[in-house]
Amino acid sequence: MTTISADAPLGRRERKKQATRQALAAAALRLAAERGVDGVTVEEIATAADLSPRTFFNHFSCKEEAIADPGDDRVERVRAVLSTRPAGEAPLEALRHAMGSIRDNMTEAAIREWRERHRLVRENPALKAYHLASFARFERAIIEEMAARSGTDPDSDVYPRMLARAGLTAVRTAFELWRDGEGPDEFGALIDTAFDQIASGFTLPPPR
């Protein structure tokens, strides 16, 4: 069965750059969770990551960006999964599997970081612009992938935008309903339920 070819893997230099950014982001999040956003400096973040302030500014413009926009590898993971899906598969089903990769890569530490970051963003308005910028990049990548799979234009056609945003809304809804103490399996089940609703055309569920 034909599949869409995967992009070339990240080179050594790019992997090192990504690892450095993630180390800085992890240090920024940890310190902000302990002391509050206002109680952390760029110098302290760099020291905690065993790096220099100069290196920090090679990756982030300010501490708020480091806390709220870690530049994680979600886009690469989603693209990698989409590259393995059959070319003739319905785009919505391919997207379901791709979004499931977010769950599949969740460790307990990743779950704690994700929840802590969202808590800080909710409580600190200065972080919201950077968090939204991160989401916008992720959304754009999904739109482009859906356009490529469906033969549509990411800039002028409705289809890839609606499809990508429906999938992202499914994940966001699952996150909102995901309770503290629950693990990746429960999160994945909520994602599947949300995608089932989209696929059914929002058929009214049976009464409880």
C-alpha cells in the first residue's frame, strides 16, 4: 500500500539546537513553577540549564517566551506519523492517528510539564501571547499537512483549515476534560471520542 514519503530526519546540528532549546525551556518552567514568573531571571534560567545567557538569547527573546513557548517536537512527531499513513486514507482518519502521537509520547514528566505550563499561562497574562504564537505555528503546520494530503491550497481553500482546526479542537477538548491524576490512556480515549464526534457529523449521543 502506498504511503506518503517521510521528510529527511533532523541533522545532528539541528538536533543539538533543539535539545538546547528544550533544556532552557525545561529550566525556565521549573524555576517559574517554584518561584513565580516574576521571581526568575534569564541569568538564573541559563545557569540552571548549564548554559550562558548569550546561548539563551540565541533561542529565546525573553524569559516569558522560554516558559510559554518551548518549541517542542510536536510538529515533527505529527508529520512523522502522517508520513506513514496510506496516501488514500481519509485525511480526518490520518489526522486522528497523528494527534494520537501526542498521547503516545507522553511520559509522567511530560504530563506534569504540560499541566504546569498551562497553569502558568492561565495565571500570567504576559505569557499568553507567546503561548498563542506557539499554537499558531503548530496549527499552520497541520493546515499545510492536510492541504498536501487533500490536494488543496493551505492559503485559499476552506477544507484544510477547517480540518486542521477541527482536529486541534478535538485535542483541546480532550485536554480540558482530562482530569488530574489520569494518564495518557485516558487522554487518548478522550481524543478518540472527540474525533468520533467529528466523523459522525456530531450525531447526538444517547442519553446517559
